[in-house]
Amino acid sequence: MPRTEPIKAARGVRDILPDAIPLRRRTEGIAAEVAQRYGYQEIVTPVIEQRELIDRVGEDTDAVAKELYRLEKRGSQNLALRPEATAGVVRAYFEGGLTKGPQPSRLYLIGPMFRHDKPQKGRYREFYQFNVEVIGGSSAGFDAEVIELARDWLTGAGLDDLRLELNSIGDDRCRPTYLERLKEYYAPLRTELSADSQVRLERNPLRLLDSKLPHEQAFKERAPKISEHLCPECAAHWDAVRRLLDSAGIEYVHNPYLVRGLDYYTRTVFEFYPGGATGQQDALASGGRYDGLAAAEGWPSTPGVGFAGGIDRVVDQLAARPAEVAMKPAAEVLVVPDGDASLAAAEVARICRRVRSTAVDYEVRSFAAKMRLAGNLGARWVVIMRPAQATQRVARLREIATGAESEVGWDELPARLGG
Ligand code: HAM
């Protein structure tokens, strides 16, 4: 039975239409090129992971607690669509035996992530990330390296007005004491906090510093700052990261309230924003160190650091500017059978495709309409085929820019099309 309403895409997901592809592929291409220039190898992990693995990202993390796409049980497995890639990459590093390769492992991944968040511009339910991970390295040099790599990707893609925010959130040794202090500080303010913040006070007080609510800003400003309560090891790491960034000429802002939305972070956390913008949904790339994640997944304790860039957000920013990427024609050559020359047209198209992308207009329509199609495709040449000429294996080749037209033997076409 025909439906009265046509079926549309699910809420919060988008089609990437052909016109948007060149800029997207270019942005992804620059990501891969920059990662490889830094010695990173590509990895592909499944979009589906076990729920248990994803829980290790942090059960109080919004992406896990509120936004996870759970799949129905299949057998004994409880599966979900990945909301982020780091947990899966760490799993694959151990499961795939990369522990036996050169350490640390430098890996990158480009692929879709899924979060059932409230859709808005820049926040999609299916979105693509460029992930970069260094697994098996604890030195501050790796933290600075992934930050520099993120910067090179963003500037290479064409975004050079950036703001880098940086913080250290300590580790298992210093954070618990700090969290006690934070709780003590917030306890008398409890009734003035939002319902969400009251839950955070109990379960994950660090996230109180993430609050965007106007009336909670003043509380934050007077709260003890984690970067002032680091243990000597974390303080030394924090100093080293900043020294390395200074010597690389990478400017940053120390944001003492930057704690990040995922629970697995230790020590360094960072976010890149477009210059001038604020607010979580605007972060173009973000990441940090996750020294406890491998052990949380049940593998031997192994440090790691990395980031993920939001490909959709970067492309949105670039697309808002005057066209930078030259549109690639859908087909460089259009073969136009005039009259009954379809079979011959298919054969000529095959010859042209040896050197140029080629489409055939099989539709019966006026010659003028066929020429308009050539223009819309962005074609540079039209090959006009008439049945009488086809029997002699010749056609007329027209160059659209100049209008110059000449008779050409089919087999000369590749040479004439500049192949
Ligand atoms: P994240 O901050 O959740 O971190 O996401 C990283 C980036 O993905 C964000 O900065 C943003 O550009 C993009 N992003 C996040 N959510 C959305 C969305 N709903 N729509 C569009 N873009 C979005 C992570 O995922 C960590 N795994 C990063 C990491 C890697 N940390 C260490 N290694």
C-alpha cells in the first residue's frame, strides 16, 4: 500500500550528498596524510562492540549513560554501537597482538560514532571522527605530539584561527584527595545546585566543573583547582607537556575547569575550538591521556594518549566559507547519442573511460537539453554520436569551453581527450 508520507531519514542523522563529498574527502585525506607523516598506521575497528567494553569509557559518562545505542541481545552478547573509538582501539591493540610490535603503537582511525544526543548544528547522532592514539607511551612527549598532530590537521584542512585549551586532571594517586576537597567545597552549596549537578556531586564531582549553568559559574570560580593539587609525578608531567608545547610554538590557554566528558582521562586533557567560540558543542578536536583505560578493560596496565577530531564539525566550518575546493565534475565527458546510437554510445564511452570519467545520456530528449545536462555535470567535452557516423566508427567531439567541434575516429578519442 502506498504511504501518504514519504519515508525520511531518522532524526539526527544526515546523508552526505555528492556535492559535500569533495570537501569531506579532502579533510579526511589531510587527516590520513598528517597522521602518516607522524608515523601513525591506520586501524579499522568494528562499529559494534560489547556493552561491557563501552562501559569502561565511564558508566557516568553521558555518551554511555544517556546516549548509547544499545542493540538487542543476540545470544549471550550484549552489544552497542560505539559512541567513541578509544576503548575499541585499546582492545584491538591487545587482542591483535600489537603489543609485540614496536612500542608505543601509533594508530589512527577514521569512522562513524553514534550518540543519541539532542540533535543540533554540529551535534549529530551519527558523526565521523578522526582518532589518533598512542598506546604504550607514558612520556609527556607523546601528549605534546598528539596535540601538535591535531593542530597540523586542523590548520592543514584550512582552519588556522584556533584556540587550544589545556588542563591536567591528575591520576589515581592525587585525584581522590582532590575530589574529597571538591566535595567538601560543594557540600554547603548543595541545595543551590541543579538536580543534575547534585547527582554529579555524589557520583562524579569532577564533572561539576563542566557545568555550563550561569548560576553555577561563580561556584566553579571559587572551587579548588585540580592543577594546584597534583602529586609530584603528575605535576612534573604537566610541566613537561607545557614546556614541550612552548618550545613547539603552540599557544594554549590553561583552563582549570576543563575536565572532559569521558571518565577515562588521567593527567593531560585538551580541546581545540575555533578562535572566538566557546561551548562544548564547538570543540573541533579533543582528547587526553588515559593511563587507566587498558587495565579497566582487563588488559595489562598500559598508558595511552590521543584525541579525536570531529570531521563533521571541521567540514561544517570549512563549508561556511567561500568555496575553496574546486568542484570535481561528475563526468568530464558526456557521450550523447543523437538518434538510435545507444549501443555505439556505450562502446565509445568505454573507450573514453580509459582516460576520462565519462557518462552517457541515453534519454530521449532534445539536443539542447542534452547540452544543458553536459553543463550541469561539469563536463569538458561532449561526444556526439549519429547513427550514420557510428557505422564508420567516427563521432563529433565538442570542447565545451571553446565550442570547437571536429570529427574524430573512435580510437583517436583517448589521445584527443588528453590521455
Ligand atoms: P569526544 O570529546 O567525546 O572525545 O569527541 C571528540 C570530538 O568528536 C569532539 O571534539 C567533536 O569534534 C566530535 N564530536 C563529539 N560528539 C559529536 C556529535 N554528537 N556530533 C558531531 N561531532 C561530535 C572522544 O570521543 C575521545 N574518544 C577522544 C580521545 C581519543 N581521547 C583520547 N583518544
